[in-house]
Amino acid sequence: MRIPASSAFWQSAPGSSVAAAISDFAAKFNERKSGKEFLYLNYARCRSVLTNDKCSYWHFRWDANSDIKMEALTNYMKTRPNIKTLFDQPKTTRSVRRCARRRARCSAPSAPTSRSWGDELHPLLKITDFAPYVAKIKASGADSVITGNWGQDFALLLKAAADAGLQVDWYTY
């Protein structure tokens, strides 16, 4: 089946919440406007709810969702015997935090002997000083950090860690 360019929608706005709204809109619009349907082509919004609970025939994503990415990361971490203590750095979404915890618990046989969980969520691209988060990581004594941060937030987190002299292994996707 050939899809005319005018029948596809590419999202470039930030956030999976926007992607969910567009996916819902596509389903409702296409139900009402038979013969004028369009596909929502999602290339980057990776929240798993978009292809699980809110799965839609009119939504297509070719990037792996956050659960798949976290599973791949924690499967790799299972093979790392140098991870003794793991700190789960605060995330921007509850789903990434929940998945990281679930996967890290299942990471035997070489599971970390202890874990410190950073339980705070922070707003995406709104934090400019990650020093308080780095202080908590440092105080935990963790040798490894897992985080779902990306882009500017990840860059600022690493900068704050360098400024504080924090020497840990970082795991992220």
C-alpha cells in the first residue's frame, strides 16, 4: 500500500505526552473521516504506553520503547562484575524509574550487593543545577549510576559530577 506524503504526520514536538495526544487524535480523526485517514509516524517518542495500553492502528513507531532500552541496558549490566553498588539517579519519568528498578532487581547472577535509589523525579529540561543530585549520589557511596536522563539534562548532570569529583561508572541509553 502506498501512502501519499500528505497522509502521514511526523512529530517533532518534545515529549511522549504530545505523542500520546497525537496518537489519540489520529484514531478519533480517522474514525470520523473515512477516506481521509492519516498515519502518525513516530520516530523518537519511546514511552512504552504508546505501543502497549494506548496502542493504535494509526500510530507507527520504529524506535525501541523505554522498557526495551532499559532491558538491554540492565542485561548488559548483569555482565559487569565491577558493579557493587548501584545508584538509580532521578529520572524525568516514572515509567523509566519503574522499569530501571524492575530490571535491576532481575539482574542476577552478578547483581549489585547493595542499591541506593534516588527517588526524586525532576522536570525535563528545567533543572540547571544538578549539584544536589550529585551530592546524594556521592553520599550513597555507589560505584555505578543508572539514569534515564538525556540531552542537556545528562550533560549538566555529568558536568556537576565532574565539578564534585564524582568518579563512578555511568549507565544510560
